Amino acid sequence: MSGDRDRLIGRGTESERLAAAVADAAAGGPAQRLLLGPPGIGKSALLAGVRAAVSDGVRLLTARGSEQATDISFAVVRGLYAGVAAEDATLLEAGARWSRSALEEGSGQAEPENLYPVLHGLYWLTANLAARSPVVLVVDDLQWADDASVAFLAFLLRRTAGLGVAVVLASRTDEAGGLPSRLSAIGAQIGDDVVEVGPLDRDDVGRLAAARGLLLVAGDTDHPGGPLLDALAEASGGNPLLVEQLVAGVGPTDLERATATVRRLGRQVLDGLVERHVFDAPDAVRAVASAVAVVGADDSAVLGSLSGVPAAAVRDAIATLTRTEVFAPDRPDFRHDLLRTAVLRRLPADTLDDLRRRGARALSDAGRPAEVVAAVLLVLPGADEPWMADVLLEAADAAGRRGDRRAVARYLDPVVAYRPDDVAVRSRLAAALGQHDPHRAVAHLREALGRAPDLPTRGQVAVQLAMTSLAVQQAPRAARVLRDVLDTMDAELPPDPGPELTELRTHVEAALLVVGLDEKRTVADTIARMGRMSTPDGRTPAERQKLAMMTVTMAMEGDRPDDAVELARKVLLVDEATLGGWAVLASSLVLRLADEVDESTAVLDRLVAQSREQASAWTYSLAVGTRSANHLVAAELVEAEIDAQTALDVAAQEAWKSNTVVPTIALATVRHLRGDAAGALTLLDGISRPRLEDFAWEYHHYLMARAGASHDAGDTDGAIAVYRRCGDSLDAAGIANPVLAPWWVHCAVLLHDTGREREAAEVVERGEPGALRWGTNRSRGLALLARGAITPGEPGLELLRESVSVLDRSPARMELILAHLRLGYAMLAADHTDVAREELRLAATLAAQCGALPSAALARTMLVQAGGRMRPPTGSPLDPLTSAERRVVALAAEGARNREIAEALFVTLRTVEVHLTSSFRKLGVTDRSQLAAIVDGARVRTR
């Protein structure tokens, strides 16, 4: 076998690009490369060069994908980080406890909902390694990497900014010559950093052949060596592996015979090699090679059991296969996957299936991890023996502990086929599919519903079906199933069915309220059904979920906010993120609508922490996205942006990402409030959730955001039309609370400003009564603002003054800014210049502090026109910053890097980046080097 140096012949450009990546990491910066080429083209030799180029003081992490381990979750990740825990166990704790789920065979952790928390833990493990020394991470044969490891690599590539980490990957091309589709997430992050490894040219083929001992002349074809070189280049296609094997196949012979041999062998050289050195070899060699092709490298006992060869003869066979270059010199496995494939292709189908069955049994008897055994079983047509199903169930448990729901589903699929009437396993399969293939999950649950042996099982499946149906927008259909189950329970259950059945019935009722309030067409029927339900005490999780949804119904009806808040607080007496966090989320919505935004945010903070601890990405994304809407009410635009982007980042890993509409709307709202109306509209146009107009909550928030951005973009008539559509949709859905989407306030202001006073008054009449009935400071302030904006003279001024006073006692900061602006505008029109200036100055100050640049600019323009000027409240240049921004800026001014700031403040790197970007914009600086002078100046002014 040639050395790696020989195999790098003709690869100077590729080697330089890889060396540059290693140098970038050594210098403390991020780098990434993806080697892409057909099998045998020399990618592994190039990676060997990378490993050799890593200098002292740089940590090298290496792994390779394996066709035998494609179904073993985090197999490649465990290869990368092997030994890290043994070296320093504190690294795992510093990264995140969920990194243990990926790296340890039996971590003992609670089962995470999906991969996100594990990926996050592995990311912080890598970041902490990089904090100690630069890291070069190398993965060969990426095309065979398991899905969980691919997800981590894509996750890491998105987050290497600020880290001294080089990620160098190698993958073979697919049949079309491109990156395999399952690696598309990695391809999207790599971008232009792809190093395509193509065939060697004729001269390089000659140099490689000469290095392997074949005497060639790489000159003119008329030279005696020319025909052989031509034949060698043509037959190998410039593939270094084939060149080596062709040269080995020629042997020491005369030139004419060598040329004929090369032309005859051509691309079939590997089959010829396998034929000569495996199938024409002694029986023991053939049997051992076949065993390794099926189960991979293993000890002599397992290979002996499978091949029927004594342990000593197994070792001799491995030595023979290594000597003939079928096996690699450093491990009892094939030198290249192409050779393994050639052996498997040579075995008859029935022989291969039998070998795999016996191989799986041998691995199981030897005590190998269930996922290793399952990887062999999954290649078989089915699991048709009880022990196979047991192994697959055990493998599903292991994959579940690591959050790899895709692997769980792969393991459970054949079990369900073997045990079609096992409702529990089918429901578990549906739970695993729910995150990445909810349509299949729903299909399995409908099948399970039909196979349920009794009413309690049917009720449990119906609840799971209902919650899964939300992801595929089949809530109305699920509501019908739940109503049928409830009707059956009413008919068949005794008056006192006992605590378990009573709790189950409450679960079904709670699920009906969740799905029934999801789409507009089922809201009215659900509210009517709720009227026949008893009000629970809130002692159990199901009772709290049902109670929470009943409070939401009260809030949608727009009546009795104090009662709704009281019930919501009753729900929240117990902190929990059970049942997907629906009870907490629903209660937080009610608290927000009732002006208890701080309490609502505190509730969501707890849910975020709990869902992170329980590794529930779905609940985490929902909670963070909902919290971003809270921040918008309070005009905390930076915090709203951070939460919205975080929710979208989590959702980006999942099949349900198209359902994460709330954070997209929140992000768009932040954009247009900051003056980027075009960017806001682009975000809104990118929402891909089908039938968005059917949904009771998201659609109206979407319309509010679109109308606001349209007005900022100069399309006032379009904005008015969208606001009207929002009002009509709310009426059609039977949602009477005018604070849920206060379209009528903004629509009335625009109509009045465009001279359509009569229409403005009609719009106010639609919203004002409900706002006064709801009766919170925010709703009353909005009613006063809308009425004052369209009322001329002193009566209008008095209404606007009162709106400012009332809104100032509410959490609604953006609407308070609008009230100050409208009052200042009206005061100017009434020639009350001094008062107008003060109102406009207040509006400008509030808007600047929260980053609402258009409102701040409008207030300043009107202030200047009124003969006024802005006065810094304290004289500190840091006044425009929020408290969170000040903390980040203070650390950055001291020279802390983003990663150090994130660790010091217990936030993410993205949060630090967003705070710095916002701070730069507010302070008028372009980079962090200018922050020290500003912070020092602020300290001087405050002494």
C-alpha cells in the first residue's frame, strides 16, 4: 500500500485550501471545508494531510461515517468526542448535561423531545473546547454519517462565528455527481467552501503509477511507455484508487501485455481484486471477509461465530486480507467501502439475508449495544422473530434517550409491521414521527384509534391524535373525533367512573378546547360545548389544561378580565411544562391581554427554563415565540427580536418549522417598527403555513403586522384594507375582545388622517364598546386614543390627554408612544406649542429608547417644526440603550469577546450579537473598538 504522500500527487491546490482552514483555526478564527468527489478519488488521503498539518496546541477531533453505523444515532459524534469525557469530565457539565445523551451509551437522562437540546449541549461542549485551544474537526465518509450527527454538524456550522474551530468534512458524490440530498443542510452552511476533488490528469496518473513501482514514461504517445500510460489513464478515469489497483493488477510483465491487461480490467478492477483475494482465496478468508462486510470490524469471537472459523484462523485470515490490501493496515475492516460493496454484491441474496440474520444474532449474543444489532436488522426485509422486535425496541429506547426521534421511528417501523395490533407501540411510533413526519404520525394514530381494544385506550389515542393534528392543520377533524369520544364516554361511563377515567375524560375535554379554538370555523361550536362542561378545580395537569383553555375562551369573548386572570393564576399555582406546556401558554396569553404582561413574561420565563430542562424543543419554541409577542407589547424590541429569532432557530431543525408563525410575525413587527418596512413585508411574504387565514390567533396578528408595514412602506390605502379585513375576520370567528388585535385604533387614525372622518367614526364604533367592556388600562386607553384622534377641538384634546394618562399605567409602550404623538400633533394644531413640544419630546425619547426609529424620527421632525429640540434626560450617551444592551456593551468595552460575554451573562452568542448590533445602531458606531470611549464618557458624566 502506498503512503499518503504518494496519494497526494496532483492535489496541490486542494491541499493548500485545507491547510488554510487549519491555519485559520490555529489563529483563533472559524473555517470550514467540504471535500466532495467520487469514491476512491483521494479524499481520505487529503484528510490524512489535514491531520498531519495540525500543530501542537491545536486539538484534533476525527471520525468517519460507516455504512454499518448509518442507523446508530450520534455514532460519528461519539467518534469525534471519544476520550473528551475521560480527559476532563467537567467539559460535559460545562457544555450542557444533554451532551451526555449523545456521548454516553446509557446516560440515564430523561428522554428529550428531539435533538435540539442535545445539539445545543454538544455545541457548548465544542465552544468550551475551543476556549482552551483551537479545534480542528475532521469527518471522513460523511455520506455514511447518521442523521443525528449530520444534524449536529449543520447546527455547529451555523454557529462557528467567534470560535477557533475548523470543520473539515469529506463526502462522496451522489449518482448525479453532486452532494447527497440528505446532506443538504450541511451544504447550505458550507456555501462556497466546497473543494471538489476531480480526476488526476495523465501526467499525475503516470507519477502515481511510478510511485507504485510501475515503470512508465509520461511523455509522447509514440514513446514505448505512452500506450500503457494512455490505457492506465483511460481505464482508471484518473481515480487514484483505481490507478493503484490497476498497477497492482498489472505486475512485472512486458509492456504490450501490461497495456492489454489494463484495458481489459478497466473499471471492474475492484471486482477483480475481490474475486482474486476473497472469493478465490481459502474458505476461511472468504468467510471472514463476508462476515466483516455484514457486521463491520469486531473481535475474533464474533467474527468466528458468524463465519464458522476458529479464532486463530480468523486472525490469520485478517492478516491475509491486510497483506493483499483488501483490509486497511490499521483496523480489521475493508480498506475502502467500495471493496465492502463489491463483496456484498458478490453474495447471493438469500445467502446475504441469512448472513445478516446470523450476524445480528451473534452481535446480540456478544452483548453489543442494541443499536449496533439493530443496524444489521434494519437491512433485512422485516423483523419476523420475537427477539428481533425486542432488540429494536431496546434500540428505540437508546435513540430516544439521545433525542433522535428519526432513529426511534426507524427502529419501531418494523416492530409495528410485526405487531400491527400493538396500539402502544404504534402510538409510540407516532410520537417519534410527530416532529419530522406528522402526516405519517396522524395516519398511524388513526389506525391505532381503529385498533384500540377499549374506550380508555381510544380516549388516550384520541388526545394524542388531536395534539398531533395541530401540526398538520387538521384540528377540525380531530375535534370531531374528540367529540365522538366524549359522546361515547357520556353514554358508557358510569356517573362515578373513578379517578383514572375521570382524569382521562378531562384530558379529552382539554384537548377538544385546544384544537377547537385553533381554527375560526370551530371556535363558536367549541365555546358552545364548553358551556356544557364543568369548571375543574385545577388539581391535576389535565384539569389545569382544561381550566387554562376555559380562561382563553373568556378572554376571546372579551368579558370579565378579573375573573379570567383569577382562573389563569389558579392554573399557574403549579409550575409545570407537562402536556406540551399548553396550560401555561394559554394562561400567559390571558395575563397579557389583561395587562399583566410582567407576570405573563415571568410565567413564560419559567416555562422556557422547564422546557429547556426537559429538552422539549416544541414547547421551548412556543414559549420563546410567545414571549417575543409580550416584549412587543412593552416595546422591548431587542428582546422581541432575540426571542423571535431563537424560536425560529429551534424550529429550523424540525418538520413543524412552517407552523412557527408567531415568531415570524414578531420579527416582522420589529423590522417595521425599526424602519425596515420592506424587510418586514418580505418576512411576512415568506410565511409558508397553508390556510393561514383559517386560524383564530395567528392570522389576526399577521394582518396587524402586514397593515403596519404596508403603511410604513407608503401604501396607506392597502393598510386600511388589511386592517378592515382583520376586523371582519375577528367578527366572523366570534372573537369579541378588541385588544387581541386592535385593528380599529390604527385604522381609525389612518382614515382620519386621509380625510375620511365618517368611516373613521364607524370603525371606532366597532371597537370602542368592546374595549370599554374589557376594561383594562390598555383597552380603555386605546378607546380614548381612537375616540380622541377623530374628535376635533378641546373635547378631542381632553380624550387624548386621558389616553396618555391611562396608557401610561398600562404595559403598552408602543401605543403610549402613539398617544403622545397624537396629542402632540393635536396640540400643535390647536396652537398649544409648549405642551406640544413636551409631548413630542416624550414620544421621541420613548421611541429612541426602544429602538422605534421611524416614530422617533417623526416626533423629532414635528418637535423641530414646533421650534423645540431634544434634551438628553441625563446627559449619558448610553441613554438610548436598554439595560440588557448596557450590560453587553460594558463587557464588550472591556475587551470581552462575544463568547465570553455570552458565558458571563448566561445568554447565547446570537443574543450578544443582536444586542451589539442594536447598540451600534443607537450609539452611531461601527465596531466595538469605539465602545470604550463612550462607556468611559458615560462614567465621567455620572460622577
